[in-house]
Amino acid sequence: MPTVIHQGGPRHGQVDEIDPAELRGALVYDGPRWLGVYRPADPPRTYPTDLGDAQVWVAVE
């Protein structure tokens, strides 16, 4: 399962394993704890985490 690290927004720094089917375009979180929309960094990049290299996804402001 792909790993994503969130940059900016309410999930900044959070690392999650995401179902590959959800990685098409944007990740949308609608609560109840967090709200936010994230897209892959442009240009694409990875960041080392405890779960391995994670794709960097940035908050859409």
C-alpha cells in the first residue's frame, strides 16, 4: 500500500498508508476531526519515514 506524508494544512506531518484507488487526483478529508484537500507535490517528491519512503502530498489552500 502506498505511503503518503501530508505537507501543510490540518494533517501536516501525518503519514498514512492510502489505498491505491484513492490516489487519483486529490485526497479529500471531510472530518469529523480534520478537514482538508491534498494533491501530490509538483514536481513529485518522496520523503523518508518510519514506514519507508512516502509520497509528499501538499495542502490545497
